[in-house]
Amino acid sequence: MSPDLAELPFFSALTPEQLAIVAQGMTRVTLDQGENLFLQGDPAARFFLLLEGRLKVTQLTEDGQQFIVRIVHPGELCGFGPAIGRTIFPGSAEAILPCRLLAWPRARWEPLIAAAPALAVSAIQAVGRKLDEAHTRLREMTTEDAGRRIAHLLLRLARHAGPGPDPVEIPFPITRQDIADMSGNTLHTASRIMAAWEAEGILLRARRKVIIADTAGLAAIAETRD
């Protein structure tokens, strides 16, 4: 059993006996930036808990278009097919920062949640967040213009940087293509809007990063009504 397992929030309240159950079959996974944890269509043979880094989960449509489903942050489960009855991964997960994860065989799902019910709660919350994000994207795409959608997206991502004064840097690499995909815009539209915001001093110019120089100004754009 890993000596630091009891220090993780999911497992900190468990007894030594419960920790021993959690440790059965558990392995550690490390990924370099750009490395895939799993690919869409792979057998969902394992599930994972992200300890450090960030993962980008994408799906490829039948016509070959790729879109970003979610960003996985430290402390979140991913690839939890056993929780929802899936036998294959419905998307691909790529490390956008170097990552450390815990992994278990899918057969360990039920013993694990019996020993650590917080994992089951986390899985339910993760599914809920995915549905909420999908509903939010659908509402924004049908009721908001391109600029407001991008502003809302950047503000949501910036929350993961934690509270603090401006400037606020989204704490993982993200491209304008990513932003276009996640906000339902074309790359040209996203680039044009963000370039204008850089000229106005709302964003700072940076490569593969987003740095918000004026959070209040971006929030005002997000809440602008036509």
C-alpha cells in the first residue's frame, strides 16, 4: 500500500483495513505532456483518479470532427466506465500537463466504492458536471453570440486558478483551437475576438496560454445583453 494513500482527501477518513482494500490492484500511472491515457473505443479495463496535472478528454464524431468533452482536474475521477456501465471508453484522454494518476482494474470498482463511498459520490458528481456543462454549452450556443460564449468559457476555466488579483492565468496550456471547440466557434472567430480583447487590454498576449488581465471587463462582456 502506498504510504501516502491516507493523505489523499478521498481516503483520509478510512480505516487501515479500508485502505488495504483500496490498495488492492492499485497501480500508479505517469504521463508526459501530450501522451494519451486511453483512446476512444479502447476497452474500459481501468478507471483512474488524477492526482496531479490536467487531462483533456475529447470525442471524435462519425464525420471526423473532434470536440473537447471536459478538462479533468486534480482530485477528479476519469475513465470511470464501470460506474455507468460502459465497456469501452467513449472518448480519448490526453495529458495537457505531465500527470500522475492512480489506476484500478474495472473489477475493483464495486469493492473500492464499498470501502471508499466518496469515490461513488465523485463519479456521480462528475457525470452531473458533464451534463450541466453540456446543457450550458447548448444554452449558450442557442442564445448567446460568439464573444459572450468565449467570455463565459474563459471565466469558467479561470476559476481553477483559484482566487487572486488580476492578471489571472488559466493554469494549463490551452490553444485558440481548444477555445473555439469548447465554445462552439470557428478558429477564425475565436482568434479574431481574442485578438481584439488583447488590443483592449482584457487579455494578455501569450502563446498556448490564456492570461486574463481584466477579469471584471471580461465578466461585463459575458453578461452583456443584446
